[in-house]
Amino acid sequence: MATPPVAGGPVMNPEGPAAVAPTPGTDMTGICFKDQLWLNTYPLDRNLVFDYFALSPFYDWTCNNEQLRMRSIHPLDLTHLSKMTGTEYMLYEVMEPHLFVIRKQKRDGPEKVTPMLTYYILDGSIYQAPQLCNVFAARISRSLYHISKAFTIAASKLEKIGYVDADESAAVESKVAKETIDFKEVKRVDHILASLQRKLPPAPPPPPFPEGYVPPASADTEKAPEVQQSGEVQPPPVDPIIDQGPAKRMKI
């Protein structure tokens, strides 16, 4: 079993310099922990996964599991943990050897526990799982950003499509206003004209022609006698293109 670091002290990572571990229980979703030397030495299974988790800055040294370790009892023994009160860690889900889910919870009795935080070990790297409210807030904020951006793009394109000059729009509106017909006004004028026509007396007949007056003949009546006098059948006109005879070719 590896020697655990001092709580709140520097954490030695073989892949980088020593870093001061933050207080467990705060938001530590932006960091991860991996000890490749320990992974090369010990197998990562359900029996040793808690010892590996105790090396990370996510581990709280005041938990009940640490008290069991000091008494040489397996830190995940539920028979002993259920008799204690306070903060503890529980192995929530296991998919050996790739995924281990550890839940931090507060125990107030044998059957009364309150979940606090969740950690998971994925292929040797330890992460703190974000809280559900933070996930929803991030997803909603991202969705609102994309929706606002889409509306901005759509509005800019619609302005280009429906853009009309102010003078041109005024001319179009005036033209439409002039061409508009009020059918009620038309019916009212027809009704007035019909009432006036009923009130007026009928029109008198036209006066007769004087004696010896002969009405002038129209153009059709003048052409008719000429057609009757000529009686001969006129040949149809010759088409200058169709009836021009056989084609004549130039002799060379």
C-alpha cells in the first residue's frame, strides 16, 4: 500500500512538479490526477482502487474510511461504515479495470445518507464529476448562445432581402392608394343616377327628315354597285416567292 500524502500538503506527481492540493469538497472539476508509477506497480481493481484514490487531492483525510484504514480494516467495509456517522466514501459502480465510480456522502445513521459529490476513475485518471445543476446551466447557456446567433444571422439576411428605399416605398404606397377602388362609393353614385333617371321625363323622338332629303351613302354602299357591274372573276394575286416558276441555275 502506498504512503498517503499529508492533508493539505503538496502532492507529488511524477509527470510534473509538486502542486499544493486544494481543500477537498470544493469545485475541482478542472483538474485530474494520475499516478503512472502506482499503476505500473499495483493492479487497479475493486480491492486497491480506494488506496489509489487516497493518493489524489480529492481525498478527505477526515473521512470515516481513513479511520478504518488506521485500524487495519478495509476502508470500504460497509458493516463498519454503517455504524459510524460523518463523511465517507462509497464505491458506487465498478467496470473493471477501466471505470470506477466513487461517491462522497454524509452518513447520519445506518439507513440515512446524503450524497455530496461524485468522483470517477477512468483508465487510471481520477476526475470530479460536475454537479447536475452546473451541467444544466452550461448546456442551457450554450443553447441560448447558438439560438441568439441563429436569430442574428436570420435577421441580417431578412434585412437584405426585404430592403426597399424610402422614396421607392412611398411611391409604391401612393400608387396603390390611387388604384384602390371604393365599391361602396361606386354603388352610391349608381343609385343617385338611377333615381335621377326615374325622375326625368322620357327623351323625345328625333325629328323627321325634310322633304327631298336623301341621306348620304356610306363607303360600303358605294363599293357594292362597282362589284355588281364588274361581274368578272378576278384571278388570285400571284405570290412573288411561291409562284416564280422553276429555279434557274447559273451555268458555268
